[in-house]
Amino acid sequence: MPASAKLFLALGAVFCACGVMLGAFGAHALKARLAADQLALWNTATQYLFWHALGVLGVGFACAQLADNPWPRVAGGLLAAGILLFCGSLYLLALGAPRALGAVTPIGGLGFIAGWAALAIGVLRA
């Protein structure tokens, strides 16, 4: 199995585990402490984390099948960056970070879009 496949499969699994932990933390520890709008941000971050963690797992499988194709690796990097920027900024905003941090969120969203597009290009070029 190519190293990139192992990397993205492991990273996707770690992101999924983080989604479970952060979702549970939000539902149990933060539910009574955050305002409704803050809890909504937390929930949005958790949903996007899960969906894109599954995408990173998919990229790992694509890297295994398309070992000499660089596009799945690009896709994995962009999806991982999107998770860190988009979800990370939403989690921090939910916890009371300065609103200016919200400027980072759309950059993470662009990472998601570009990651899915890169995966599509990789599959079409295979």
C-alpha cells in the first residue's frame, strides 16, 4: 500500500475519532454552557468534520488505487486543510474567540470545494 494511502486512511480515522469526541463534548459538556447560536456553530463544525473525515478516508482508498496519480494526494491535503481551517475556526468561535476569526472559515470552505474538485479530476484522469 502506498504511503499516501496509509497516511490518508489513518488521518481520516483520526478525524472521525475527533468528530465523535468533539460531538460528545458539545452534547454533554457544552450544552448547558453555550448559547444556542454558539452550540449551532459547534454542531455545524462537527457535521462538516464528519463528512470530510469520510472524504479523507475515501482519498486514502483512491491513493491506494491510483498510486501514480497526484490528484488524490492533492485532494487529501486540501480536505485536511479545510477540516482544520473551517471546523477549527467554528469550534473556536463557538468557544468565544474573536469574531474576526470568522474570516478563516470561508478559506477552509474553499479547501473543501477544491479538495472534492481535485478528487474528481484525479478519478477522471485515471
